[in-house]
Amino acid sequence: MRSNLLVTLAGLTLAVLLSPFALALDEEAQAAKEEGMQLWGIHQWEKMQPPLEIAAENGDEVGICVLLKCRFDELQRRVYNSPQNPQQQ
């Protein structure tokens, strides 16, 4: 399961980086990106997601990659902390 997830994340990242939408953001999306990145830098995971989603919806590759990374990390924590995880026994 983990390898499939990593392949999917890698594919999405490449698709984003090669996207024709890799253009300059409008003022609102740029401001949202800056706010989200500041919150990410001070580890405010829940607060940073809405602004970065605005930037990501406008084609910002960094916003998309940061959101993917945070969601992947959250998924890893859930899997690792699940009662079915043999590593916890």
C-alpha cells in the first residue's frame, strides 16, 4: 500500500511541475500562498491548509506539494498509530 501511495504522490508532483498552469499567481492567490507558507514555517498545520488550498487551486506547485506532503505525513501517522500495525506490538 505504501509503495502505491508513494508512486501516486510522485506522479502527482511531476504532473504539477510539468503543468501548463505553472504561471504567475494573481494577487489573492499569491497572498494566500505567502500566508500558508508562513503558517507552515511555524508548524500551524491546520491553519495553513485553507490558504495553501487557494494557491493550489490557482496552479501553485509549491502549495500543491506542501499540501501533498502534509496529507501524506498525516496518513502515515494514522497508519502507524492504527491498532493493526504490527510495529506497535
